[in-house]
Amino acid sequence: MKKLATGFICGAIFFTGISSASNLSADNKNYKLFINDKEQVLSEKPVSINGKVYLPVREVAEAVGYEVAFENGNIKLNSNRNDQKKEGSTSSDRNVKLQKIPITKKMKDVEVTVHAIRITESTTDFEVTIKNNTDNENITLDLPRTLVEANDNVAGKQSETVGISPVNPDFGNVTIKPKKEIHGWVSAKGLVEKNIDNVTLQLSLHGKSKKRTFTFHIDCKDMKFRTL
């Protein structure tokens, strides 16, 4: 895993330096990424530079159980895995702890809560509240980077990964001012399998100079889903 993390960091450096490096030849190709034989849909496409393929550091790191932080010019990868598995409470292939909603997470003075899930024929919806507790940052939700994975490592069910729905009226063009909050629904594309045992929601938020990514691993067993 250490070698993998190093490759992610190199990829991030090259991604930011392409435009100024005249001796580099970059090519966007339709590469697909598979993790444990499951396709991982990336919002930012891999780039081939001088014969080497580079991946977006944040998306790939979080897909294998790492949280990414950029602090004082440093890229930090922190594992969100548990050392021990607990029966019925973890996704066994990545050993990630599943939680019952509501779930609240905080990062750099921004707080996100997932209250409920609603599954329709065409969308997978999450009721969320975003609180901006900063003093001087406007916060926006980066909708294209939203990812949802359902039924990860569930016997007899196919794992699915979907991106954002094209219709998101609650968060489409919304800016959350300092000391304010917004409540609404974030809609991802629909799932083929409507009976889900677990789901992972990844939300990315933009601030004045910081990007925050929140990942929620949700236990859906015995959950009462919202309806229209």
C-alpha cells in the first residue's frame, strides 16, 4: 500500500504541472479503473503522460480506504480502516465501518449530516444538511464529483457505482455563506438493484482555498427508506 500511495502523490503533482511543462506529451484516454474486480467510476479521467498513466489522487485513495488532506503544502493520506473486523458492521473487502443514519462528519469548520435515503426508479437520493461554520469562506457542493457505491461485497448482489443525477434543484447552484446552513436532497443516478444492504456516499465541497471530501459508509440493513 505504501507504493500505491506514492504513485497517487506523483499523479497529483503531474496533474498540476501539465500546462507549464513544454516537454510533456499528455493524452486523455478512456481508461477504466477496477478495484477488486469492480469498476470505479472517476469524475476526473486518467491522463497518459509520456507513456505513463496518472490517476486523480483523492478519488483513488478514498476508493481504497484513505482520506486525503492538503495541509501546508503537504499531501496526507490517512487510513480510515479498522484493524479488526466486526461481524455485521463492516464491508469485509475494505474493512470499512458501516454506520446507521443519521451520520454527521466535520472537517475544517464544515459539518455535513446525512439524515435519510430515498430510492426511486431513476435516482438515489440523500437528505443532507451542510453547515458552514467558517468565518470567511463561501462553500459550494461540487456535484460532478459526487459518487455512490451500493452493495459493496454483499453475497449474491452486484456492487454498483453511480454518479450524480443531472437534476439537483436543492444544491445545483447554491453557495453557503459563512455561519449559514442548507438542507435538501442530493440526487445520484438510479441503481439497478433497489434492495441495498450498504451504500457509500462521497461528497466534495469547495471553499475559498480548501477542498473537503466527506465519505459516508452507510449500513442499510433494516433501514426505513424515505418515499416520495
